[in-house]
Amino acid sequence: DAGVIQSPRHEVTEMGQEVTLRCKPISGHDYLFWYRQTMMRGLELLIYFNNNVPIDDSGMPEDRFSAKMPNASFSTLKIQPSEPRDSAVYFCASNTFDREATGELFFGEGSRLTVL
Amino acid sequence: GENVEQHPSTLSVQEGDSAVIKCTYSDSASNYFPWYKQELGKRPQLIIDIRSNVGEKKDQRIAVTLNKTAKHFSLHITETQPEDSAVYFCAALTGANNLFFGTGTRLTVIP
């Protein structure tokens, strides 16, 4: 497996624009997580899915953020409208957490977002 | 919900010395405690983990200890090398399979 795949790797946009980040989890993993990383706040959990269903979105900053997982192999994180304070690295991660699994989260390479 | 606190936020050691990073958690139902290493510009990667039925685990120069009663766990790196320089995150997995991370420790190993 190629691991968790995220796109784009880098995005620079202007304030007010819509941003869509994409993630393909590892095949067979039924948990998918979106994290945001900044120097000030470290790694923050935004939302996670189990079997494509959002379980906990309490970390989503506000209504400008939304996430979907239409199927087991694809998820999106959307920011509309974007603001400069949204600038961060956004990581997607997946796992299965079944009895045979180690519990390890497998992270993608991250999407570095800069909002001007 | 779970709250994971990590100390120190930065740590500098001389090459060859030991480094210790400590974390506390609040949810007594948490049962899995991984440590991740993140090098500059890269993704976090698991380096060692421990489950709640074990008190200590060692892998070469890295060891982790867990005190469930006190709700704290620690990462120990012995004989540090320059390539150990990175940001280290502790985490705790709740019963709901939600992984909460500490705020990270930036370790610098001085040659």
C-alpha cells in the first residue's frame, strides 16, 4: 500500500477563497482522522470518521470548516471562506484499531495551507 | 474528554546524554499510549507505544514507562545522537478510539 495520500501538498490562496483538501486512507482502515498542526497549538484533532460516518467533529473550529467521507477510500476537508488564521499544516491519518492492529496512526505527508 | 499534557516543551542535551519527556493524561479509560517523532517538514511517525497492561517497554535506546495509578507516562532516550533531534509527541487513546496528542517537545541534541 502507498500509505495515506493527501493532496495538495502545498496550497497558497487568498482570504475568502474556498479550499479543499483531499485524503485517501490506507485500504482496509476504517478510521480516518483530520488534524491541524500549528506552532501555537500543536496537533489538534478536527474530526474523525469510523466507517465513513463522522464520530466526533467537536474540534472543527467553526462553520467555515466541513468534512466529508463519501466512501471508504476518500475524504475531503473544506474551508469556505478561508482566513489567514487557517494557515497551517493539515494532516490526514488512518487506522483500523481492531484487535490485531497496533493502534498506530498512519499519517499522510500533510497539506501545507497558506492563506494570504 | 481526554487532556494530555506534555513537558518540557523544549529540551537540549549533549550528544550521548539521556533525554526524558513526560506526559500526563486525565481519562482513566485511556488504554494505549504511543509516542510519535516528527522531523522538520515531515509527518509524525510512531517510534514506540505501550498498552495499559504493561508498565515498561524498551526498544534499543528508547524506552517508555507507564504509571496508570498516577496517569503519567514517560519517554526515555539514552545515548542520544544528533539524528534524535526532532519534535516528539505523546498521545493517549480513549475507549472511543480517539487519539489525543500532547503539545510536543522539541528535542535538540548538541554534537
